[in-house]
Amino acid sequence: MSNLATEPEWEFTEDLECLFDPKWRYIVLKGGRGGTKSWSAARSALIRGYEKPLRILCVREVQKSIKDSVHQLLSDQVGLLGLDGFYEILSTEIRGKNGTKIIFTGLSNLTADSLKSYEGIDLVWCEEAHTLSRKSLDLLLPTVRKAGSQIVLTFNPELDTDEVYVRFIENQPDNCVVRDCSYYNNPWFPEVLERERKEFLRMVERGARSQADYEWVWDGKCKPAVDGAIYPDEVADVMTSGRLMNLPHDPEYKTYTVWDLGWNDAMVILFVQKIGTAVHIYDCIIDSHRTYDSYVQEIKARGYGNMALAYLPHDGKAKNAQTGKSPIQMLNKLGLKADDKGVPDIGVKQGIDAARQMFPRVYFDKIRCTPMFNQLRRYARTVSPTTDEPGAPKHDENSHAADAFRYVAVIEKKLTNETYDMSPIDYDDRGIV
């Protein structure tokens, strides 16, 4: 398989010979703990980079520093493969004596322009691929266009609505090979992990962990919800009741946009219609590092017409020190009428309560809104590693869509199809104090 001067003390199972097969554009390794997904991807990349000069890109959705990357894993494997004399380990990249270069980046903050520098990549390794967003995949996949280039995705499936799961497992492309990599596929599964697996089963028997937890950790099956999920029952009901569906825009009703503001963090804009008592979220924008003008242009370009007020969070009234204008004022100047008070700040807990009460009446478009729906599924509290007790809601890449959804619940009564109602919102009948 390789022409290494010193053969590595490692073999690949027959199933994983696909890592060296040039006919596949996409190589997907999925499964639970102990399945050698990451080790196999790392070792095959290093071996291939030894055999001929390659440009190898290692990506995750979020990489705030090199410590978040697979740099350390690859560095360790260089030593285990006996390739210390061939690869030079630098602080932010790895170089081979034949010109092979291994570089690392996070996708969440990249744009189409910044990705252009990766057009000549030979091999991409996407670790923890279940976290990759639709935007990231839509930018990455067509950018890696060199003849014969390949993309390896390794992950333990988490939710069955995750973009990578839908795109590569449920709708497997013709030029894609998928391999299950869990402990039972690993002929070298170590005894230390076997003891951990059996202890996990005993925890299931005692009721300390669930069977679903075991199947996710060890068998690589999808979770019903993430740990500490805030809306697990609500999103499950959306899916079982068919409310994640093909949901067209209805031109007879007004469209409101509800915003969660962000620049480095995500900007989330939900397109909402109120039809009777039902709340239709039929489109969304999730992006970052863009001007208000570009967002307004995109909203207008989508051509929904009959646009009503835009609702921004209460801090949308705060003026920018450089421009002297608030986001609300900027939207008004750009021709998108915004409510001048913003969404009232009633507190996160009360907003979550309002969202739970609204959930049974909410419908989501399956195509345009799955990215934000996935964030609702992933919106979670911190969980104590010692007591399993839930804490405060996490502020992470999933909280922005959840915040926008919460704002919809707070101002739901204002979403009329008549003239704008500028009266104060009464929360008493929702049980919110």
C-alpha cells in the first residue's frame, strides 16, 4: 500500500482501504468510540503525503486556535509511523521533505473569497464533520476542485437532521463511499476501552445512563437530542407531527423578520408569518461579517413582498460609536421598517417559557429552515460532568438561532396581518411574570 522506508506498525482493515482509492470523491467514516476513524484518517493522510507531494487541508467548523485542530493528533501519528525524519512539525502546519504541506483552519469564519486560496488542495480531512453547517459545506465542496481531489469526513453521528448526515448518509452521492467505524469493526480494539464499554453498560443497567446514550457513544447511532437540550420534546414533536415540512411563503399574509444581531457571531434573520394561530417560519438567513445593507439587499432579492416590520432585540436601539446610528435606525434608513422599541427584554428564562408555549403552533420549512431547526435541537444547557445537573443555557454557535426563535415567541402577539399594533405587549395570559 505504501513505499515507506520503515513500514508503520499499523494496518488498515479491508473496509478502510477506501482511504487510498482515488475513485472516491467523498470518503465518509462514521461510528462510535474506538472505531479508529480519526486515527485512520490521520495515518492515511500522512502516508499519502509521504508517497507524493500533496496539499492537505484539515478543517473543523470552529477552530479558534491550533489547539482546536487535529494538529496534535497528526503530530503524534508522525512519531508512531516513524516519519519524524520526513515531516517537520511547525506551530501551525506540518511540512514534508517532498513539498507536502498540511494546513488547518476553521470554516465558520471563512468566506467565498478567503476560501479561494484552497482551490489547489489535494485532500481535505473534515474532523467532527457532524458539526459542519450547510453554509460551510456549500462553500468548501465546490472550492476543492482540483482534478482527483478528495474529501474525507469523520464523525460520530449526532442528530439525523445534521447537514452532513442528510447530505452523505440519507442521500449518499454516487461518488461517495461510507464506512461504519465502531468498536465492533475494529480488530485492534484495546482492552482498556472494552472495560470502559462494559462499565457503560452497567451504568445503563443501573439507570445512570440511558440506552440511547450507549448506542450513540459506542454504536454510532444518532441521538434523539443532545445532552442538556432545552427543547428536546418540542423539537421531537415538530418532527413526528410533520411540522418540519415543505412550507411555502403565502403572499396573502404579511412577512415579519425577526433578528438576532451578530458580526463575529452569527446574524440570524427569521422570516415569519402568522396564519390564524399558527406561526410559520418559512425562511432564514444565518451568516456573519456582513453589513446591514447586504442583508437588506438579500431580503429584498428574495422577493417575498408584503414585508411587515423587522423586530430586533432590545439592544438594537443602542447607537454604534462609529456611525452614531443604532441598528434599528440603519434598517429604517435602508428601507426596511423596524419596530423602534425592539423586542422587550423579559429575561432568558421567561423567553424560553414563551417559546415552549408557542412551539406546538410553529411550522418550519424543511429545506430553507433546517439549519436553524438543527440549532434549536442543539440549543442546550451546560451539564455538570460530575452530577449531570443542567446549568445555564450555553452561549455557542447554536444559541443565536435559539435567541431569534425566542424573540419570535416574545412578540408573537404583534405579528398581525392588520395595521401595525404599537401597544405594549401583555404577558400575563402566558403565565410570564
